[in-house]
Amino acid sequence: MADDSKCSGCASSGSCGQDPGACTPPVDPVEARMQGNLAKIRHKIVVLSGKGGVGKSTVAVNLAVGLALAGKRVGLLDVDVHGPSVPRLLSLTGQDPHMERDGMEPVSWGKNLGVMSLGFLLKDPDQAVIWRGPVKGGLIRQFLADVYWGELDYLVVDCPPGTGDEPMSVLQFLGPTASTVIVTTPQAVAVDDVRRSVSFVRLMGNPLLGLIENMSGFVCRHCGQVEDIFAAGGGEKLATEMGADFLGRIPLDPELVRSADEGYPLLKVDKEGHAARALLGVVDRLLALDKGRPEAVAAPPELPAEGVLRIALPLNGTMLSESPATCKRFLLVEVDKTAQAVGTKPLEDFPAEPGQWAAWLADQDVNVLLARGLAEADRAACAGRGLTVLQAPAGSPDAALDAYLKGALAVS
Ligand code: ADP
């Protein structure tokens, strides 16, 4: 029997005279080009925020640059149609994408990063854009269909704030495998907004890689220490409460303000400052997606026949800190040959200079570090001092220790 359901949605339904079984449904050429493009992109990362001004574009740009500097082929798509700031943040304002018959080339930033933004297509950068939802959706679709992205390891998408038309279109077009990162700030209003963003992502069915708390504390120009202005840690608490990962805490950093004003991404010039390390921690997390790190799970530890294994966990309050570089203290747990914790104590007063904590932990006879958010330099420092590092998920140190003893943590 002929399958009439094939005709539903076809403009010629009932009048073309063809047998539905023999008919090839018309292919939407834009859809076909978009799917062709998306099939060549390994990882899609959508950066979202509950509200504007929290540093979402700054984060998106630095993640894309961090991945490109790590040797990945990266696309950065700015779909913030009302405030496209990506060209300015990369000193690409005024660049014209090269147009061809069927589409256009992204604008290059360095060897590995191609950028597309409505900002390149508006003749007057101050021009207000007043478009309704379907038009914006159509534009996003065209950015995915008609830009020659080529083979990419990562496409990073900078979305407008909120949970409206554009983020919804982006997630719909990219499909359920697109991962999301949500940027928030410590203030309560932003935290409420981010709660909505988390539930939006979950409703859309996309993986949430985690939350980033931006503008969290302030890097003092004089001593280089991070001072908390607002009660910091709301993002981390919210992540724990909502069962999401906490990806890092980026302090307010005068260097980031300067980099935005002058149009260079922070990660191009700084890899050691507090903000740069936090951003690199998230870049690492994205790089892990490409390494298929979930397979790289460590076996349960070999426990010593004599004495104890000394395990350190970086803490902020009672929860695991997003990175040893920003923790307030380490919890030292001593485990004996029967995998029992036979002693715990805090380790404090470690040197605050970036990277010094690894050597200090080794001097305290620590054997294992359960942590995340390590920059490459930290990892090298740990390896150099014989410290084994495993990736600990956000949450309580007990859960991380338990997972480690069962052999369920990934090698960092
Ligand atoms: P959004 O995309 O969320 O609207 P932006 O990335 O445009 O936010 O950032 C808003 C402003 O805050 C910009 O001037 C940016 O340079 C600044 N900014 C963002 N994050 C930080 C930070 N951690 N330290 C200092 N300034 C920051």
C-alpha cells in the first residue's frame, strides 16, 4: 500500500499525480547544506548565560582562542544579533568575510580559528538590529549552512543572553550532541537567572558541561591575590545543588578589561594569571572531550603494604575547589592498605605564587592529588614532583575520594 504519510508537509500533496511510494520528497537545500557542515564538526560548544554583561562573550572568545592555541581547528560563531562583540574582542572589526557564490569564508584569527559574526555584515557597527524571532532563527541557520566552516574540531557558539529565540534556535539546529557551558556571576540575581538557563538546557536535552562563575572576586593590582567583593561561590553552590559540574571561578581581572578594550584575547598573552588559569582549566575540560577522556579511567590505586597513601584534595569551604590554584586549603587524607581513611587534616599556609603549590604538596609527602582545573604548567609541575593527578568531579571531597578508591576517576 502506498504510504500517504510521506506526502504530509509537501506543498504538492494530492496534486502531483505521483505514487507516494515512488516520490522522492523535496530536500530543503539550506537544511542539506547545514547538515553537511555540521557533520564535519566534531564538538559543538554553546556558551550561554542567564543575563547580559556577565562575561559570556569574553569567555567564549577565550575558550575558542585557547583551543586554537592548543592546535585544534576551531570555529567561533557569534550569534548575539543585538550586540555582536566578538569582532571587537579579537580586533577584527571592519573585516569583510570573503563572499563566494554559495556562501562565505569565516574571518581568520591566527592559523586555527575562523570567526563569523553578524558584526562583519552590518555596515554601520552602531546600527540597531530590530528583527523578530523567525528572522533571527533564519540568520542563525544561514550562519550554519552558508559559512564554509570546513573540518573543525570545535565550533564555539556565543549566544545572546537568556533562554529566548536565539539560544533555542542554536540548540535546535546544532542538535542534541551540542554541549553547553553556562556563565554566571556571584550576585544572587545572576544566580537566579542561571537556574533558568540550567533548566532550559535540560529541557532542550543537551549535555551541560558545567557552570563558570565569572567576575568572582577581584585580582588585586598590588599583591596579585584574589579578594572577594560579592559573596563568591554562589555558582559553585548552585552547580552542586543542580547536579551540574563547576568549571571554574574567573576573578575580575584588570588584564581582562584591558584585553577587551584593546582587542586581544587574554589567553594569547597570559597563561599564569588567576583569570587565565581558570580559563585554561575550562579549555582543558573541552580538550578532554576530544581525547575521549572518559575512557582514560584510572584503575583502583595500589595501596601500600606498609604505611599510608597521602591524598590531597583542594577545598573551598567544605567542597572541592575548582582548581588547586584558587583553593583556600587542601584536605589531606591518609589511606591504609585496607582502603580505610586512617587520618585527615587540613594543609594550609602553602605558597600563593602560581604553580608553587605542586612542589609544596610534594614536600608534604603527598602522593596523589584529586583535583580539576589544572593548567598544563600545573600538570607538568605535579608530574615533575612525582605527584599522581586524577580528575575529581565537582562536589564533596568524600565522593571524590570514594570514586578514586573504586578506580572511577579519570587520569588528568
Ligand atoms: P556578555 O557577553 O555576558 O554580555 P562580555 O563578555 O561582553 O559580557 O563582558 C562584559 C564586560 O565585562 C566587558 O567589558 C568585559 O571586558 C568585562 N569582563 C568580563 N569578564 C571579566 C573579568 N573576569 N574581569 C574583568 N572584566 C571582565
